[in-house]
Amino acid sequence: MARIKRAVNAVKKRRKVFKLSKGYFGAKSKQYRAASEQVRRSLRYAYIGRKAKKRDFRRLWIARINAGARANGLSYSRLMDGLKKAQIDINRKMLSELAICDAAAFTALCEKAKDALK
């Protein structure tokens, strides 16, 4: 049985890690062991960050909606309850954009929500 030599595959594996670690400071981009550890960490941080980004944006949208709702005499939860009762189905991202860019439209939505709560 022929002996298997790892040279080509090992170089490919290292090249893949060094490609991902390009731009890192010092040994993290030059030495395989340090680079592979940092790449592993970086990929984990990136994965966690993609999940956290969704939470962070939702929190931002809710804060903006709450500010706009309070300017119209409602709290965030009362506004959302009123919109649901009025059967107005609009997501938080669009509501926050309305609160920032189109105050008149947001005020109209707040009025509909108030009417639905009565």
C-alpha cells in the first residue's frame, strides 16, 4: 500500500487559514497556530454578531417608535395594541421610518390606534 503524503493538503489547509487571517496584527497573520486560533475566534464572533444585529435593530426601532408615540400622547405598548385592534399590520422597521421621516403619517396612525382603543 502506498504511503500518503500530506504536503499538498496541509499547504491548502494553511493557505485557507492565512487567507482568512489577512490583515490581522502581528503573529495572528504570520504564524499558523496563532492565525488559526484567531480565525476560529473571529468566525465565532461574526456568527454571534449576526444574531445580535437583529436584536439591536429591533431595540432601535422600538425606541424610535416609542419616542414618536409619546409625542402623540401614547406609549409604545398602547400604540402597538391600538394598531393591532385597528387591524393595521405594519412592521416595526417601517413604523420607525415613518416616525422619523413622515411625522404626519405617523400621527395619522397614532390617531387610528387611539380610536381603536376607545
